[in-house]
Amino acid sequence: MGGEASDGGRLADVMAAPSFGRCRLVNWYGPTEVTVSCTGGELVEQDLAEPRTSIGPALSGVRTAVLPVADGAGSVDGLGQLAVGGDQLAHGYLGNSRATAAAFVPDPAGHGDRLYLTGDIVGTDAGDRFVYHGRADDQVQLRGYRLELGEVERAIASHPGIRWSHATVGGTDFDVLVAYFATFDDVDVDRAELWSQLYRTLPRHAVPAALVNVVEVPVTVGQKLDVAKLPAPVITDFVAGTTAGRAAQTETEERLLTLWRRLLGIEEIGTDHHFFALGGHSLLVARLVNGIAREFGVRLQLADVVEGLTVREIASVVDRETNRLSVGASASSRGQEEMSW
């Protein structure tokens, strides 16, 4: 097996089936840039009891090194970025010298050789086998917090009814955490219970704002996750209960809905949905105030928006301020005409 990170618990369930009784389980690892397989080895029952499964030692003819990550992420507690070299190493990316120079670097051990920076964070176990700890680029900044998306995915997948999960960030400035999941036999899970579990096991900033249930996990021809085909979150993905929303009744409400869609990265928003329940937060509220100023020419107080936080209520404040400015402008114009007369 290979291609995606393995889950020891799920593999243990598979290997316990009678039809697999005489099978050996071998886990392979390797990116395309090193002609696919560069580490690997057999997994036994004890390996599958560990929280992370081994990807084996380097294969014959393969050179490996564990290097510090550029920004320091993953370079503590014996972890670092796996770099790979050897005769099977690609020359680079055709027609893209900049990407080649960034990914294919001189071997720090010298001898004029090159290594490919895989972007995968690894450690080693007691048998000096590599253990995969996620991607270096899975660590994202979310509203000032460093967050490893893999930890979110593992917390979701620990639910007994869930067989697969994927976490990502979206919305304006990518500051809304969205998690996708698929269940065994497409059986529904109690979303309120799942959220409660995540609040108990994850830091507050690492709890997804949206939980999106997918029936079929989209994959590419090479059986990798096709991220581009994951569905965009809809309003029901952000709350546990029913969320039928009221459509816009005025031009102001419609323009505000357009602004909310841009900020939150959600299309199906009603005028009575709450900003925070859709993944909004204090920083997005500030952007909302600035967006209203650009769109309507009125500068609302932050308190006005925080107290409202539905399109319908904020629209009433915008209309009130717009009318006030219009009346003030008209009075000023009449005064100037009288002075001119």
C-alpha cells in the first residue's frame, strides 16, 4: 500500500479479517520527484497499534537526510523535513528553473550530490525506521495561531463512525477552518455530538467552523485526493440544527449578503443567520465594518455590528445611517442655497 498516509487502527481492522489471514502488509512511501518508491517496509501487528505508522527505512540505493524546516516548524523533538537523493532522483521541473532550485538542493553532506526536499515531516522509531508526521505545509497560521491541519483531521477521524477526513482553510485571507468527512456506509453521524467531541479534544482555534459531509471522496487518476472537487461549504455545514434562512428583502440586504459571501466563503446565507455561527470572528467583523464603509459610504461603529451580526439587523443600521447622511446633506444644500439667495 502507499499513496496516502495510513491509519493504523483502520489497517488493523482490515488485517483482522479472515480473508487477510495469510497476507503481509507492506507500506511504501515516495513522491514522484524521486520516481515514487524510496522508503518502505513491512508493518506488523505491533506497528498498527501505534498512533502513527512507519514508512520504513530507505530502500537500497536511496540517500536520505532529515533536515530542519525553513520556518522552524517540525524541527523539534527529533522531527524534521525528509530529503531524498540517489540515482532515481528527477532532474527537476521541466521549464521551471525557480521551482527546481527551491526543491532540489545540494546535499549538506557534500560530494556534489543533490537532495529533493519532500515537504514531509518525519521522525524515527526504535528500529530507525521513518515515521510520517504530516506535511510541513499542513501547518497554517489561523488568526495568529499556528495550526497543524493533520491534528484536526486525526481528531475527526477518531470518531467511530467516520472513515476519512480532510481539513483546510478558506474564506477571506483563508481564516475560516473547514473540515470534510466521510462516514462508514454513508451512515449519518450526530453533528452536535461530533462538534462536542472536537471541543473536548482540540484547542478552540482548531475546532472547524464547518463540517462538510461528503458521500464520495473525490480522487485524481493517481488516486490522490482531488481537493479542487471538494464541495464548497453550505449554510447547513456551519451549525448542527436546521438553518432555513430568509432571502434578502431589500437592496441593502442583498448588497450586504454579497459582502458576507466574500468574507466567509459561503454562498447560501440567509439574512437572519448569525455571523459567528458561520465561522466569523472579531477580525472578520473589523473587515466587515471596512467593507460596509466602502460599499455604502457609511462608517458604522464596531459595537453596532457586534450587537447586530445578522444581515437583516445590520441592514437596518446601514439604512438608518444612510438616511441620516442624506438628510444632513440635503439640509446643508438648502442652507447654501439660502445663503446664495
